[in-house]
Amino acid sequence: MNKNEILAVLNDWNIWKTEQATGIVREKYLDRLEAFFSSNQVITITGPRRAGKSYIMRQMAKRLIEKGIKKENLLFVNFEDPRFTSLDTKLMEEIFEVYREFLFPTDTPYIFLDEVQEVEGWEKWVRMMHELKKAKIVVSGSNAKLLSRELGTLLTGRHLDLTVFPLSFTEFLAFNKTEYKSLLDIAGKEAEIRGLLRRYMEFGSFPEVTLSEQKREIILKYFDDLLTKDLFRRFRIRKPQVMKSLIKYYLSNAGNLTTFSSIEKFLHASADTIEKFAGYFEDVYLIFFLKRFSFKVKEQEKSPRKVYSIDTGLSNAVGFRFSENIGRLAENIVFLELKRRQMQNPAIELFYWKDVHHREVDFLIKENTKVTELIQVCWDVSDERTKQRELRSLFKGMDELNKKEALVITDEFDETEEHKDKTIRFIPLWKWLLNMS
């Protein structure tokens, strides 16, 4: 590419001459990203495709301008632009030289490199720029292992990570113009919030889906992009039908226990192939696996794992029917919220608990060496037998782990019950998601 061609592409993505769409601001991510800048390290932004990574980088650029950084000191490069042909470090250097020649940055520039994993050898160029202090660099990508492995090798101790998820319920309310700043703002809006929660559970929370009327069509397009761009092409899959069947299986079984060997006969594929494909799904943030809690690491690794989807809308579109599986969808949403909270506090570890009699607690939260919380998701507690079954498992877990208090997340039941020496707090899902517990 010649200089004028490169400049034409850069002009389309940057705010030097025209305003760029920045979307609805996601403050928590911006605050964390801004705090990272003071560390003088490379910042990596990862997360699933279409979760909003590009918009968050643009929002950060806008915030920097509002704080006095000149537009000329900001460079945004989208490596998925089809006009970039040969994606290599030579192109990265040419882009930087064109930028310096035509924009004349007057201070150390901020460089935002979007979907950088598309460039062969990008990490070497980033390391060179970082070590020579030529720029403050933010890179984004849709593959967790690719970024962590390549940066971990070349930038040990020199990078900070930010993981972007689809919208939290608080963000989802803001996108639907239902914000609140205190409990007083909630009063009288419970029915509206519960209605929005149903939409959140049914269609998920990818930002574009939330704002569009063609929700199912967009979700299915995301699914196709994930398969073709992030999986089939990137990992050079020779058995695409097996992979497609496997991901549909996982998305249809959110909240269920699974092992690689148990799926062998169903898919007519080896456990090794299934394990390899499952690792790819985790790499692109399509699914997560939750381990069983045990004080013995070997027992943790050998036990079945629970599988969860990155988005309930994706599970509904590709996997099961919404109305028939609302309890499992609620559990999936609780898991994703716990993952967001884990991002804010890396000392947190998440597990499920199960004893030899198959009594199970959905979530166990451990912080450092201490078990801090047990959470059970029981959507409908109006059936007394269901309620007592869930409580029996919870009581057993509390006894074994010496916990006097536990939480049960429900559809609408909102009470605190005392059971001998134990306290059980029942709270509706929407209240828990809004931190009103």
C-alpha cells in the first residue's frame, strides 16, 4: 500500500477530521482502562466478538480528548478493514510512519490497535514500540489465549488485561433508558424492570442486539461470524460439522454437568477432539467451564464441569427454547455476573459444590483461601418440594464448609428465613443483579 492509501483508511477510522460514533458510554470499563494508563504498560482488551471492545476504545479516545489530549496524538487502527491487504509488521510500521508524517504528533501518542491478532508477528512490533517508549499502546482481540500467550512470552510483566463482556443488567437498563442512581429511583418501576429482565434473558445482552429490533437475525449472524472467522478459519478446522454440533450441544446444555468422554458417542468424535474444540470455544469467549470445588486439585480436574454460554440470547437462538428453560437461563446469567465481579476482584475464584450423594450448590465463591459465599439458583420456589430439595443441598454444603449464611436467587420470592443455626436470604434475580441484596 502507498502512503495515500494508508492515510485514506486511517482518516475513515480516526477523529482527526470527522466525529466517530462512540455509542453509549460504559463507565466501569473506561474507569478501569484510564487507571491502567498510569502504569505505563501495554493494555490488552479481550472479549467475545461484538461485545463492544472497539466502542470502548473509541470512548477512551474521546475521554482523553476531553481531558486535554490533542486529536493528533491519538491513532486508531482497525485491522479487520479489508483495505489492509498484507497484514504484517511491515504494514504496522508503515502505518505509524504515515501517521507521524501527516499528523505531526506533538507528544507520546496513544495507539489503539483493534483486532490486532489478524497481524502476523504483531506482538514483536508492540514490544519494540513499548520498550523504545514511542507510544502508549492499547490492543484488542477476540481470542484470549492468543493475546495472553503471545504477550506473556514477549511482554512478561509489561501488560495489563481488561476483559469486556456483553452488557451487565445495569448497563442493559441504561441502554434501554431506564437508569437509576438510588433505591428511590427503583420505587414504582419494579414491573418495568422485571419486563426488561425477561428481554435480557431471552435475547441476551450484546450491545447491538439490545438496540435493534431484528434481534434474532443479528444473533444468528454473530453465531455464523464466530464459527467462520473465529473458529473455522483461525484454527483451520477440518471437521466443521462436528465442531458446529458440539457448540450447539454446549449452548443447549448451559448449567449442566458435562465431560468430554460423555459426548463421544453423541458426536461420533474422540474425547481428544472434543476437548481440543472445547478449548477453542473458551479461547473465543463462546463458552466457559466451571470446576467442582475441592481442596484436592486432582479431584477438581477429574470431576465433571458445568458449562455456561457467553450470552443467553445466543443459547436461545441456537440451542433451546426460552420458556422451557428459564431456570437454567437465570443460572447462566448469575454465572456471567459473577465473572464480571471476578474481573473487578481477581482474588475471587468460582466453583460449584457437590458431594458424593450428588447434592449440589450452583456457585461457591472463594476469595484467597476462604470460602466467602454459597449461591443457589432456584427460579420457582412456590413448589414446596422443589424448594426443600434445593435447601437440603444448600444445608449440606453449608455444614461441610462451615457457613452460617447462604443466598438463594429466585424469580420473585423475597424473604429471609432462619433454619435452626442457618440464615437463608431469598432474593429476586433483578435485585441481585442491581446489587440490592
